[in-house]
Amino acid sequence: MQPIFVGDVQGCADELEEILARGDQEFGSGWVLWLVGDLVNRGPANVRVLERVRERVDQGRAHLVLGNHDLAFLRAYHGLAEPGPRDTLRELLDHPAAGDWAEWLRHQPLVASGEVGSRSFLMVHASLDPSWSLREARLQIERVEAELGHAEIGRCLALLQRDGPLTPEARLLGRVTRCRSVGPADEWSASVPDAAIGQVAWHERWSECEHDYGVVYGHWALQGLHVAAGLRGLDTGCVHHGRDHDGFLTAWVPDPHAPDPFAVSQTRFWQVRARRRYYPVAS
């Protein structure tokens, strides 16, 4: 099956529909959608995005991981945080099926794995601990997934709560959904790297470890499309279109027959320009 990896959608349903239609036109039913998280928020059509994605997941034709904006919806739904002025979660929160969406989302994974050709890969929203092997990453993150999807909802809410001391599981949740940089002692930050205090991009440290697996991720719209050996960063800021640049929804369409689909030369991308300006207020 041909994999198609798609960056942060954030409620940009029209652009997602274009990628889905192109995938169907080019590959028929012989392709699988992989989504790096942040399905919702800041864009105009959160419910339609979730409906389209869930339909494909139920058909076995899609995989997704949760992002920080998906978790923001869960926090808002459970009364742990109020949506901010730049959020567009009200459409989803006021929907009759809001509870069903919240329950479905909290049981979705934080990491997904697979193979493209002979290369194993992990898909995560923001980052991994640079030192993790593929096996260790799965074991660590699955521990957090178990808390998020636990039958006792209190375990989930404790994990999502951002006030008070953070548990090891909550720190891990932050790393995989919000991290952009790491420091000299591998402490992580959601901010862009600050060289003055020794921070570098998390993926720079990951590359130094010379792992034998690839990583597909999103989350970092300011960085834009990131292509490096073993790495594909796909957040090209569709929802940020018109702030000071054009925004795109980007899909990576690797060649599954290539010797190494994660080689720098493997750069077949589909980019759908945002239909309009969705998110006009800068942070």
C-alpha cells in the first residue's frame, strides 16, 4: 500500500479533501493516510475533518497521532481549560457528538509505527527523546497512551491537567506533543532553540545519534517543511496562511520501492495552498 503522510490539518477541511481526492485518483484504494496530529483548532471546519478522518480510520485506511491542539480540545471538553481567543473549538464543543469525539480522540495513539520499503519509521506529532531507539520510543509513549485512554476517566484528566507538579507521564506527553528544542542536559522546551543557552532543534540531536529508523512529524509551522536524512517535518502552516507568508497543507508521498524512502533525494510532495486566511491574529 502506498503511504501518504499529511501535516497539521487544524480544521482546514477543504485542503484535506483535495489531498484525499488526489490520493484516490492516483492510487485508487491502494493507499493509506498517515496524519501527524493537530487535526483540529484554529481552522474553520473541525467537525468535517474529524468525520473524514474517522471514516478512513474505521475502514482501515488511515492512521493518526494526537497533537497538542487535539489535546486542547480534550482539556476544554472536560473543563480543564477555557478555549483561547484564537481557538476555533467552539464548533466542536457545541456539537451534539462532542462527547463521542472526545472519547474517540483520547483512545487514539501518540505514536504510530510502520515501514516504507525496508525502512522502519515512527510518526509523532512534535518530537521524540533523541536517544530513544524505535523500541524504546514505543514502550515509553505507549505507557502514556495507556493513561490517556484508561477506562477510569480520572486517570486521563490527571494526565491532561497542567496545573501543579507534572508526573513523568505528563512530561512525556509534553515532549511528544509540544517539544521543539533540547538543551545540553537534554531538557526539552516548546520554544524554538535558543543558541545562547545551548539549545538546538530536537531533531538535530536525534540525527547525531544515527538511528536506523525514520521519523515523520509536524507541529513546527515556523520551521516549515523539513527534509533531512531520516526526517520529514510536514507542518507548513496551512492555517497560518496570510499572516506573513503563504500557508500550505503538505503531503509526503514516498516511493515505497526506493532503496531508502527517507533519503534526502526522496522528495515527492503534494502541497495544497490554503484557500483563504484562517488565522489572522499573531501570538
